[in-house]
Amino acid sequence: MIPPSWLHLAEPAIKKVGLTCLHLINFGFAFHLFKENVAGLCFMAGPSMLPTLDNSGELVLESILPHRLFPNQLGRGELITLTSPVDPSRIICKRVIGLPGDVVCVDPTGLKAHSTEHVLVPKGHIWVAGDNAAWSKDSRDYGPVSMALVRGRIAARIYPLNRFTVFSKNATYIDH
Amino acid sequence: MYWLPLGLGFTQYFYTLKTVRGRSMQPTLNPDTSSWDDIVIFDRYSINSGEPIRKGDIVALRDPINSRKMLVKRVVAVAGDIVKTLPPYPDAEVFIPEGHVWVEGDEPFRTLDSNKFGPVPLALLDSKLMYIVWPLDRIGPLRPPISPVSKRGASRDFRWYSDMAAFEREQRRQSRVTTRSTTTSHS
């Protein structure tokens, strides 16, 4: 049994430790909420977006708040981050190819579907594709993805410093 | 104001209290006998911690078609199951792919569920409904319906009959689902 006199002496110290813990948790939540809802730096690795993003990993700036405020302003050709429809713990980066209502050619390369196969993107969904068609698991495998899965867009690549780029929102259309 | 991140973090990642609106989960939630909308504790922690979603759980999910809406539905089938669908779904049977679930409202007549938009990716699930807080006559945890036990000699009351009806409804829902294990046992 702890003698009462010891407890009285320790009480202010315990209170201080408890309060510091709460401050730390508060700061941790603030940091995490900022990263998930406004913008944040994140590490991106994988072969599916070569040559735009490198396989061995890069630091990119992910901008989430504009998508939260205006979720219907996705443009074709934008680099977006989304939660994977096959694995909810993974965040993936792909390019928007089709918006709701578009008719998209499923696989022009003919790898995963015949090159004449087309699909109508349903309401509230988008068609995404990785830049590296040979090594990308995207809408050719799991179909159109719901816009509710989209987190935000990649605004810029920060590291490596010699390959610093700002990714623009506007795609140029090549008309016949 | 300084402690706002703590409060926000708690409601986003742990538990939150919300009202359920609509009639698609009758009679489990918002039955016609109740004058108020149900107030329920939503459990976000079990979804965030990666606990597997089981059949019979009631979950809150983002509407795949209109990402601003939240729907409250019951998980009827998980990845790997085959579901016999109800109209207006175009196919008679659906295989649930990996990472997806099939959700249906308890009230099949007036509900926006997987029979309209198909299997839902797990990432769209927001929270599990844990406990009804209001109204007080239905206060208690939300659990998958089980067959009620009748005590020897005790007459069956209204509560027994409504529990049995809920169990029979769950059986009817599950009769349209074939799980992975039952399909492989035939080979």
C-alpha cells in the first residue's frame, strides 16, 4: 500500500506528466488532422507512375484541401492520390483519365482487355490509370473507382531536389 | 479552442455520436413506432485499427455515387462470397471481389444500397454502429440478430417475438449469400 504522504508529494508531478501527455496527444492530433485534411509531404514509391514518378521513392507535396472544398473539380490528366479500392490501408497515386459520363477505351495497349473495348464511366466514378501501362494496377483491373475514394492531388515533387517539379492542373488536349 | 484538435481527433478516429435519418434500416433503426430519430454511437476505432468487418455488422459508409452523403446499412456479404441480388441490380448473382463488401438496408423496399451501386470498397466504410443511445426503450448494443432463448415456462412476450422476427429476417438475408467455405465443400 502506498503511504498517503508519498502520494501527496507525488501528486503535482503526476499531474504535470498527465498534462504534458495531453498536450502531446493534442499536438499529434493537430498534425495528423492537418496532414489528412489540408496538405502534407508524403513519400511515394512504386513503378506504376514511371516516368513521371520514380520507382525508388520521392517526396511529394499532397494537396487535399482544394479537393475537400470542391470535390467535383477534378480534371482529366490530373495526378491524384486515392485510397486503393482493393486494399483500404494503401494510398495509391494515379492519373485521372475519365470523368463521370465519359466513354473510355479500357486498354489501348491490348494487355488486359481487347483494344476495342470501351466502358461508360458511371455517375460519381472516375477512370484512373498509371503512366506505366506495363506495370500498373489501375482501372483496367478494378474498373471505375468512386470519387469518394479520392484524397487529393499531387501538387509538386520536393525531393530529389534536382528533379523539383510543380505538377499543373491543366491538361493540353491534342485535337485531330 | 486550444484543445480543439484533441476533440476533433477523438470524434474522427475513436467514437462519435450521431443521429440516424431515413427509413432504410427499419425496423432495426428508426422504426415507425418511434417519434424521434435514433441517436447512435459510431465506432471509428475498429475500422481504423483494421479489425475485419463481419457479416451482420451495421456500418456507416460514404455513398459511392454522391460522396457527400453518408449511408447507414448492414453488411450482408464480404469479399469472396456470392450474393443473389435483388432488383434493380442487373446481374442475378455477384461475386464480391477482394477488398469489397455488399451492404443492404434492412428495409428492402425503400433503400439505396448495394443492389443499386454494387459491391462497395472497404475504404468507403466510415464507422460501425455500436450502441443505440436514444430512444431509451431500445437502448443497448447493436448486435447481429441471434435466435432468442425462451425460458422454460415463461410465456413469450412482445420482445421475444420481435427478436425472433429479426432473427428470421437475418436468416432470409443470409440465405441469398453463399460463403467461400460452402462453395469449396462441394468439390
